[in-house]
Amino acid sequence: MIPKIVRRGLPLLPLAALSGCNTVVMNPTGDIARQQADLITISVLLMLIIIVPVMILTVLFAWRYRQSNTSAKYEPDWDHSTKLELVIWGAPLLIIIVLGLITWVSTHKLDPYRPLDRIDAQRPIAASTKALEVQVVALDWKWLFIYPEQGIASVNELVTPVDVPVRFKITSSTVMNTFYIPTLAGMIYAMPGMETTLNAVLNKPGDYKGLSANFSGEGFSHMHFAYKGVSAGEFDAWVQKMKANPGVLNRADYLTLEKPSVRDPVRYYGQVEPALFNRVLNRCVAEGSVCMNQQMAEDHQRNQVAAAIRQLPKGANAAQVANAEVCETPEAGTTNNPVKK
């Protein structure tokens, strides 16, 4: 038989189990993630305004109108109360209106594509501040981080300076993944042939973790990476150390790196081939392959020519047809719109 003192402690077991949980989602160190956590808290508190009274009243009514309570008032013909109707419909309506307003404002303010306007609640970002750009590629099953301005890259390790805005440009090599650093910001999809953006800032140095939160195959459960927040001076020193690394990430090396693998160690590259990310994005890393932006530009050109020819009068001569042609070519190695020449 279980001792009485043990039985009394059984209800506390769930709390003991939760004591080892990582509460980083609700206690992050990035300003965007902090605002998202506050939004969750406010939403839950607003909904508890309805949930808690309903739960209390459920128990109260069950107790008061139990069969053995002969003192409870019996009103079989009661069917309406204006005051009760106002409470039942008015309170939820007001909460929905408030939640709608908060959601509307937060949806625009926390848009991942929107450039940051503050470091934290007390420090706005100066207009002259330049964001650090990091290009992210989700591979099978590892993460590639390219720093285009610094000309370096790393695998399964991300380093950013504290209190500096960071603009992530994200894509995937093969299948859809989710780029997620709980302490920094919310989840952003990484999709092949598409580029998504995340603007965020870290406010406290430390060692954190990032992961893919979207199932993508055999090695998904090990698709984690180390995230380090460092001071500006430490970041500059790290960049110089990286540049001294003899590793070079060119197109051939990327095609080897792209092959599926699990539990890959951290790797560093002191040099990166220019416009490699754009080739990954446009799916033309392999020699002889046509970039998607180039193909789309050529298709657009053919459509324009065909439309111009259809508008010519019947019996148009060859010179008129030639004049209807439009020559457009994309900028080499970029994802910009075609440039008319």
C-alpha cells in the first residue's frame, strides 16, 4: 500500500516533470522572439478571462444543483435573462475585438520581411545602421550559412554579433524545411527555388540552438545547428579567423556538400564563390544548367515578341516583325528582374 504522505505528493509529479523543461520560447533573448512571447502571454490571459469563470461556474452549478441539495431554487419555467445574455455574448465579443486589434498590429509589426526599427524596447535603431546579411541554405540534413559581405561560410554553426540587426535570406536545396532559432525569432520556411527573409536581433550573448521544425526525411531529427551570440569585437575576430581557414566553397564543393548526410560536424570555409547563393536559389549550381531567373527572362521575352507579332496588321512584312522583337537579358548571377537593352 502506498504511504499517505506519498499519495499526497502524487499531484505534484507533473510539476516535477516540468522542472527540467527548457522555457526558451517564453524567455528568449532576442527582441522579436520577446515580442512574440509577450503576444502569446497577452492572448492566453485574455482567453482565461472567459475560461476561468466558465470552469468555476461549472463546478459551482454542479455542486449547487446536485440531487441531494434540497435548498436549491427550482425554476422549471425559467428561459431567459437579459443580464445573463449580455454577459454571455458581450464579454467574448469584447475579447475577440481586443484580440483582433492586437493580432492586426502584431502581424504587421512582427512581419519577418519588415526591417527592424529597434534593438529592444529601450533602444531604437539609427537610420544609418546596416544589417548583417546571412544567407541560409537548408541541406539534407544540415545547415549552410554564407556571409556574403565577409566572404566566408560555415556548416552547422551560426555566429552573429549582439545588438546588431541581422537579415537572413533563406532557401533550401531540395525539400521544404523550417529555419527556427527559438531564442531569436519565429519559424520561417526554407523552400527550394524560393527565397524567404527574416529580420531579427539578439540582445544577449551566449550559446543557443537552432533547428529545422519541418519533417524533411531520414536525418530530420539530427538537423540542428549551434548558434552563438558574441560581442562586436568577438565577431570581428571570428571573421578574421574564418578568413584564415584554407577551405574554399565553390560550385563543385557545394555539389558534394549538398549530398544527403546525417550528423555532419561543423565546417568552415575561408572563401566562398561569388553569387553561389543565387545559383543555389535559381537551381543552377551544376555546370551547364540554366538558371531559373534566366529561363523566366527568356520566356518573358518570347511572350512579349509573340504578343507584339499578334498585334501587327495582316500582311506585315519581315522588317515590321523584326522591329516588334524585344531583347531582354538577366543580370549574370543575380535574381533581379531582366534589364532591357
